[in-house]
Amino acid sequence: MKTFEELGVSEEILKAIKELGYEHPMPVQEEVIPYLLGDNDNDVVALAQTGTGKTAAFGIPLLQGIDISRKEPQALILCPTRELCLQIANDLRDYSKYMEDMQVLPVYGGTSIENQIRNFKKGVHIIVATPGRLIDLLERKATKLDTISKVVMDEADEMLDMGFTDSINAILERVPEGRNTLMFSATMSPEISKIAKNYLRNAKEIVIGYKNSGAENVHHIYYMVHSRHKYLALKRIADYYPDIYGIVFCRTRLETQEIADKLITDGYNADSLHGELSQAQRDLVMQKFRQRRLQILVATDVAARGLDVDDLTHVINYGFPDDIEVYTHRSGRTGRAGKTGTSIAIINMKEKGKVRMIEKVIGKKFEEGKLPTGQEICEKQLIKVIDEIEAVQVNEEEIASFLPGIYRKLDWLDKDDLIKRVVSLEFNRFLDYYSNAEEIETISGKGEQSGREKKKGKKGGSRRVAEEGFARLFLNMGRTDGMTPPRVMDMLNHNLHRRIDIGRIDIMQNFSFFEVPEEYADKVIKALGRLTVNKRKVTVEYSDAEGKDDDAPKKQGADRRKSKARAKEDVRKHDDFRKFFSDDEFFDFGDDSVWAKKSKKKKKRK
């Protein structure tokens, strides 16, 4: 294993990083530092996960190449968020502690731009900036980039995801063509490749691990449960790991706040982080989390960007991402700095395919987890209480004066009773909850027949049944009637006057099936049964009625022939009406009405 001295790091920087505890370079540092310190003029694309030591990898060579006597910007570092901007600037200041007069200036939105302009006038060597704020400063002519010789784009993939492509292009166009450009990214997306092709010259690609791979020290687990059990599954996971220090990722701001509120109400040390919070609120939450005054942070992906914590034990995907790269970013937040971590996904049956896709990309297998039982959780929590009692520091001098009164108060208790009471004081919450809690079924992904799979009907045909907790309903209209999944959802939302979870929707030629939560099934049947569409009465029934899936096509064929005959007779009787409305179809939704244009082209029937 090499040392920083062998990589060519200067004495001033060596002294500073040794005080920070840097003993041996990490893989990305071992690859990048000597290359950037050498005589190479090539640009660099470095692919490495967050938390692998990237800041030191580009920061140390940048600092070492600065001419301090020139009071002008010589290096520019672009990053996606205010938090990451501050973190990089602070790290560079730590590395340059013994480099007299080195000036590093972070510039970002959400704070006074006038103060940043004044700091530029004092003289700056390295600018660390978010793209949007730097564009503002350039337009105000507060600084120029024509003296920049090194440009670093850190978390380049996240900057592009956040919509900074135009800003990055505008910034790079103002930097001298002879500069060196260094691009650091966790993944190699098409957008990253395009930026590299346009602005990097003969770029050397340095890959730490594998392209688009997850951190090596991360253990991947998924728990497959019914949708209605997701929060209960999250609680069990948090209870089973009493020392958890992690981030729970949700897909939306609303879901983030709802889950955080539930956890707080249920007694967990948790808080939320999302875009609707003010900058001051976000800063406070992140400060509490970094200081471990929070155990669980519930966050959206965008809000968590720039939150850099090395010792997370768990990342939990409550809302499973559609983008594989997003999962890679999330899981890369744990298992950092040589430590191990766990990335957990709480999924439903429809998301099982995403797990397999991610496995192929990151080259790792997910473990199929089984949720811990109440008994297993109580055992874990009991051990935690005992460990805390054993580890507590006793200050005998401070409590000596109180002990006589305590002894008198507890004199009637023997040793066993006292131990039981002390343990129960901390432990009763879990005993009370799990003594009455139902066990959550974990759906197996290994060949067991699920609620979504086909089951044999009486006549040897196939019949689908709904996922547990949902009812599968039959609708007497299909593609011929212009039915589509969005139209079915619109009918439900419009007539129930509330939004409900909707499961699978199957649109056939002359009829359809859709799934709704069991508790709303009767309301749906009643509400939609009052409608008429194209002058046909809507019929909604439970699909598991005798022979429904098998006999529906025959029945619907007969119904449609009758309906067409009635429609022709109506048109003949109301020719004037036909002339006016012949190109429209009329949907009658009770008190309100919706008009929808219908193509004049008629499909040829086979």
C-alpha cells in the first residue's frame, strides 16, 4: 500500500492531512493524485461512488498547483448543491491549513450575493460554486473565468439530473480553452458522455470498481410485502436494528412528510428533509442528523444531495426508484470510508423486476429478506437495554448525596424485582406493541404463486385474482368504447370524490378489469353503476362471480349487438341531433359532463 509521500504530496499538505487522520490513500486517491501531479495535460473522467475520497483526490493536486502570489481565480470546482459546496470548501481549507494566504471561496444560492461579491474583491485562488449562483455572479461581472486553468465538475451526474446542463455549458464556454477539465461522477450516463465529448480533450478514464456499480461494502436486501404493509415493515426494520443511523428515501415530498410524521408519532427519533422546507429548516435538520441527534432521516433524493455522512448504517428505499442510477446513488451513501453498510428495499410484487434489473447493472445479488417477528425484535431491544445499563458511566461523587434516599425508597424491592423494573421501564413500549401486533406476511419471490398470477378457472381457462387487500372488478366496456387506463382512473376519481389506490387495469376489446382496495369495492360498484357512456349503461361487478372471466366475452358480444341496434334506432329518430353531434361521443358523469373528440377514421374489423 502506497503512502501520500510516495504520491508526491507536498509537505504542507502532508502535515495537514495527517492531523486529519489520513494515513494511507484510498483507491481513487491513489489513482488520481499522481496523475494530476504529473506532467499530463490530458483531461480526466473519474467514475467513483460518493464517499470514496474524491474531494481529496482532486483537491490536493489543485491546491498544490496554485500560485499563491497570484491573487486571481486559478481553479474552479462546480457541484450541485449548497451543502456539497460548503463541504468541499471546508475540506480544501483543512488540507491547506499550512499553506499561508490560500483563499478558497464557496459561492452558492440562498445567501447574500453582495457578501460573495465583496469576497471576490479581496482575492480568490479557488472558486467552489453551484452553477446557478456562479452564472449570477458572472452576469453581474463580479468575477471572470479567463484566468482559470483547472475545472472540476464534482457529482457531474447529479448536476445534470438537477437540470444544470445549460448553466454548465455557459460556464465552460467562458473558461479558456487550454484549461484542464476533471469530471467526477458516480455513473457514466449518456449525458455525462456527451459533456465529456464536447468539453474534454483526450480524457483519461479512471474507474474505481465498475461502471455504474454500487459500493463494494454494501449489503443489498429486499423485503417484498403487500403495499398496505410497507410502513409496518419499515417499523419492524427500524426496531430490529436499534442502533440504526440511516436515511429512508421516499419518492415524493408528500410521502416523505407523511412517513416522517408517522415515525415521530410512534416514538422514533426521526425528521424529514424535502424541497418544501426553507433553507434554514433544511440546515437545522441536516445539522441534527450529522450530530446524530436524529437516528432516521426521511428524505427525497433531491433534498439529500450534498448531505455527506460517512458512517450511515442503513439506506432504506421506501419508495423504490424507477432509475437504476438513483438506486446506485442512494446505496452509495452507506458502506463508505471502508465501513460496511446495508441498503434495504421495501417493495411490492410489481417492483420485483426492478430488483433483477439493478442486480445486472451493479453486479451484485439482493438477499431476499424475511421480516423479523415480534419475538425477534423484542430480544434485540432487550439486549440493547442491557448493553446500555452495562455501559453507563457512574459518577459516584455526584450521586453520593442522593443514594441514601434512593436506598430507602427502593428498600422493599429485591434484586430480581429491581432488575425487572429497570428493564421494563425502557422495554415496555415494544412488549406492548408486539404482543398484539399481527405478523406481516413477506411475499416470497422464489416460485410461490402470487395474487397476481393466473389461476385455473372451471373450464380450464385462466383467471386473474387481485393482490391481497384488493378486489378485482369487471367493467362492461373496453377498447371499442374508448376505454384506457387513464379514463378508468378518471371515472373513479371523478365519481368517488376522493382519490384511492388503483391496482392492475386490464383493458380488453369489449370489457375491462380493474382493482381497487377491498374496502372501496362496494362504493365503486354503486358509484359507477349510475353512469352511462355512449348511451350505454355502465355495469361494474366483482370479477370473481361464477364464470365471469370465462363467459364475459360471449355475454359482452350479445350486449354490444343489442346496444348497437338501439343506437341505430335512436340516430334514425333524431337525425337533426346526429348532424350536430356525429363526430362526438358524450360521457354522462351524473351532474357533470365531459366531451371527448372521437376520430372520424373507423377501424377495420377483421
